[in-house]
Amino acid sequence: MKLNPATPDRAPGACPSTPAENEAGSGLPRFRIRFYSYFKDLTGCAETILELPPGSSVAALISELEARFPKLIPMRRSTLVAVGVDYQGREYVLREGDEVSLFPPVQGG
């Protein structure tokens, strides 16, 4: 998927948007995705916006992110996903405006 150059109104650390994200009135629900810890290094940014069809699950969102950021693929089985403040499984159906956070596995010490 080809990425557009960053726009002046983009937040620091945000990934470039896709052409679909720039189209006014695309009608698709938008989701803000935040990356934490070394996921920022894998993606090259702290957050991005995705548009997905209504009724999409966390699994669909992850698939789209892996297509956009292939370095996330090896982390597929251990990625923790939160929607809002609650951890969610891959079957969770997203609602427009949901904020999704991706974390690597938590380690203590």
C-alpha cells in the first residue's frame, strides 16, 4: 500500500495517511491506532488512522496493519490489543471512533 507524504496538520509521530483517508466523505468508519514501546520502532510512528468497513473486527484491523507495516507480522501471536481502556480479543467488533492501542507482551523484572 503506497503512503502519502505527511501533511502539515498531522500530529508529531503520526504515520502518513493512505489516499482513502484523505478522501472527503468516504463514509467508512475511522479508527485511531496508537503504537507503544518498540511497536513505534517497527511502524516508524506513534499512531495512525485506518478506515475499515462497518462491522470490522480487531482481527481485520490487525490484518490491515500488517499489510501496511509488515514488521508487525512476527508479533502477530503476542500483540496485546486494547480498545479504549479494555483489552479485547481478535473477535471484538469495532465501533466508529474506537481508539485502538497495540502493545508488545508485558514483561516484569
